[in-house]
Amino acid sequence: MRILVVDDQPLNCTLLKTMLEQQNYLVELASNGQQALEKLNEHSIDIVLLDVMMPVMDGFETAPLIKQQAGDVYLPIIFITALEDHQSFEKCLEVGGDDFIHKPFDKIILSAKIKAHARTRRLSQEANRQKKELEYHYNQTEREHEIVEHIFSNALSQQKNFPNICDFHLSPASMFNGDMFLMAQSPLGGFYCLLGDFTGHGLAAAVGALPASRIFYAMVAKGMAVSDIAYELNNALAELLPGHMFCAAAIIELSESGRSVSAWLGGIPDIYLIDKSGEVIKTLESQHMALGILEADEFERNIVHFEVNDAHRLVMATDGIVETESKQGEMFGEERLKATLASRSNIGTEDIIAQVHQFSGHSEQQDDLSIAIINCVANPLVINSEVSYSQLPFDFHVVLNAEQMKRNDPILELVNMLSTVEGVDNHRSNIFLLLSEAYNNALDHGVLGLDSEIKNQEDGFFIFYQMREEALAKLQAAQIEINANYEPQHQHIRFTITDSGTGFHVKEDSTASLCQEHGRGVGLLNEIAHSVSYNETGNCVELIYSLNNNPYIS
């Protein structure tokens, strides 16, 4: 430790120097304030013993300049004074002095004061070192955040707005957030969106958004089905994320005509289908576990299909909305969200977020707030380009028995086979929906004899699929036959799906009655297919899908 003694009396300097060196301190000497400042520039001084009365620059003038030169680190100044009046003591402290010692010097008192101030200086030096380290790391982190934010912005640059269809709001709780909302249009004109909520908050939660967005945009551009997108996202996130992280998600496809919706829901809060006034028409509950949890062979592809019209709106939100707390600790909750939706016609997301903030008392946001409202309106394609289709006809024929129905969902495999035909891959999503709905109708209603009206009950979907699993487990003798015939001259594919069930009475009037009476999703089939027809017994449906009615968009 180095001590600077500043005194114009040589005897005092010699005495102090001797006393301090006996205690193994390094000592520098100065005869006035100006020399003291020069010594501070030349050496690293730890304590200053400063006389009050000196020529050139006295102690009162010198002390503030010493403190200024020391900066943020504590440099103790102990005044050496023969003055006894209180006014002088006060002035010593006012100009920057930290302590004082009277002449003549008491060796023990001087030693104690030096040791005490030395400890304080060491603490100050350590605090200053840590402060600089924190500033360095903070600046590094800020720089890294700027870089990552730039990468995120570029990675999500494919995002396009669809103001007529979608109104959405994302309020992150921090710079990076675990919520993401993606939108895109498929080659067939369908509007796709994904609302995801990763475990946790901040950058750690946001890292999954990069691969997820790339997969989503790439698969929508290829016209892949909602279930395919969910499957690929799950596999990618299962490999990428640590075991304690996952992504609750809703993946939605609204058809080009705006008349049908397909949805995969995993771990996300309930989704509401509402009318223009905000009244809830249908509640969609998550059927699956969140993305990134199950292995590929455990993953469930089942999706929900339902018909809509231009008076319908689809509302989905992450749990940050319903779990927002008031100052009294009460949650916003689902019932309050539904009441907010019905509070005004055609309510927007900004109005909902304002209600959430008002409920919270405008306290600090604890979670990401994300909500989207999808208007079920048509979104026709404008730009078309020619697509080349295979000129070779083909047929395939598949017959499934009871055991195969229990173990396999054949539709994905059949669609994969069809997608190898030139030009057909552009229609993959529509063909998947068409065959999936027709096959599930044949299995659920034809073979298993289940009634779709069950789904209209409270917890109806859960009850229906529980009954389905039980009936499927007991199934002994049954058969579903699937035929596909491609006719290149007409550019259409003819599908027939025949089940071994008892069928139903087919009325001549319309498919509307079929949909109402039998719950077979005929409206969805008519939405996608060029034509839909049943045999007399009602256990065989023929679907003609036209390739040239759904041109590819470049």
C-alpha cells in the first residue's frame, strides 16, 4: 500500500515517513497541493495524509481536486491539522476530507485510521472492478442481442400481413419472447397460421422460433397439410429443445373460399369460434400434447375439421392472456375473455389487450400477451401459372381389415404415394383433407357406428374420441376399401371409399341433409371435391377431385 504525505514542514514529513515505513507502507512526499497532484499522476496512491495550511495550494483547495482525479474509486483523505475549532473540522469534511488527525501525531490512532480507510478503499476497488466487468458483459450482451434481433428479423422476413383475414397482437414481456405468430398462404390459396407459446421467457424461449418458422413457411409453400406441418415441427423441436422445454401450439388452415377450417391443437388454451357479435358458437379444446415432447412414432396427427361462413371469427390466444393477474391476485380467466369478446361487435385484438391491461391495473407485464382473430372470409388467388401434370393414368386399390384399422392411419401413406405423380404434389393439402375426412367418416360412422351429435355435448370431443377408442379396441370383423383412379385426359382423380358398415338412407334432395342428419362432414367434402356422391346403401362415397380447378400460384 502506497501513502502520500503532503506537508510543507520537512520535520512532519520525515516523522510520518519513518512511522509509516516501520509498518511496511510505501511513502511518497509532497510539500504542497500542486506537488501532491503531480505525485498522484506518477504513482498509484491508496491514502493521502493532507496538511491544511500550506503555500502554493493549501489542503482545502487540494482535496476536491484529489477526489476528482480519483474518480469512482474511493481514495481516502486524512487531514493533518493543528486547528481545534469545529468550523475548520466541518470545512475539512465539506471539501472532501474523510477523516482528520491532530498534530502531534499519535502513532496508534494514525495506524488504526489508516487500516480502517484501507479496508474501505479495497472494497471500493473491488466494487469498481466488478462494476466494470458488469458494464463490459452488459455491453457484450446488448451487442449480442442486437445481432440476434437482426437474425430474428431476417429469419421472419417471409411474414406477410393479411389484414382482411387476420388481426393479431403480440406483446412480449421482454426483448425476446416465447410466443410466435406466423402466417402464410399456400399454393392453393389456403390461409395458414401458427400460434405458438414456448416454455419460459426471453431469449432461451425464443430460440425455437427460428427453426419453427423456417419449417412452417417451407411446408406451407409446398401446400402440405396441417397434420404434416405439426409432425415436422414436433420432430424438429424434439431434437432441438432440452427435455424441459416444449411449444404449445395451434396450427390453423382456412380454405381459400373461407368455408372450412382444419386445426391441430396441442397444449394451447381453448380456441373460440364466434359470430360477429362475439357470442361463442364452438369451443375447440386441445386434443394433443405440445410440440417437442413426443417422439415421432408417438406423435398424434389427428386434426379437427369444421365448416364456417363469413359471419364467423376464430379467436386464439396464449396463456399469458387468461393468466394475467389483477393487483388482488385474481386471474383474467376464460370467462372474462369470452365476456370481453361479446362486449362489442367485431371486437379487435387491441380492444382485448386494453381490457387485459386495465384488469391488471397496468402493472408490469409478467408474461407474453398474444392473441389472434381470424375472419373466416374468402382469400382468392390472383396470380396463376401453368402446372404440368402427368399424362400417364394410374389406379391403386387398398383394402384394410379390422387389425389394420387399429394399427394404421393409411391416409398419410396414400397421400405420399399420390404426391409422387407429377403436378399432384401441389394439391397435397386438399387431397389429404379430402381423403382424411372421407376415411374417418367411413371408420367412425360406417364401421364403428358412432354418432357425430355426441360432439355437440359439453366435453363432446373428449367423449366421442373415448368412445371411438373403446369401439375400435373391440372391433373384430370389418373392412374399408379405398380406390383411386387418375384420368389425365380430364385432369382429375376419382376416389371411392367403401366401408362394411350398414350405411344410411340417402335422400335425393341434397348433401345438406346428409350433413345435418348424419354428421359425415359432407359440407367439407363438397368444399374440396368437384363432386360427391353416395351409393344407394350409403356405405360407399365417390369423390372426384379436379386438379385444374385449383391452380398453383407462383
